[in-house]
Amino acid sequence: MLGTGDKKPPPHKRALLFVDNSGADIVLGMLPLARELLRRGTEVSFFEENENLYDGMNFHAGNELI
């Protein structure tokens, strides 16, 4: 935890997370990060490619996952 002693740092106002089309990156990396930011009171927005790349996720699959 960042901060000194018992003092917590103030939450960020907003986080813009840019994700690629790899399902594993989103599930194992970005969702846990987003959940932690939300827990701290930060507004979180995801931005992703809207075209399906080879062996990746498309916009609709990402929305269903989130």
C-alpha cells in the first residue's frame, strides 16, 4: 500500500485503461487492476480495439466478459 504510516493516498479521480485484444491480458491483468482501482473509489473506463485480430477477442466478446 502506498502512503506513509496509516495514511492512505487519495484515490485517483479517473483511470482510462487501454487494453489489447488478448483475452488473457484482460482477464489476468487489466480486470484485477480495474477492480483494485474501483475498490479505491476511482472511476474506470476501458478502451479496446473494435476489430478482431488473429486469435484474439473482439469488441462484443470484451463487453460480455466485463
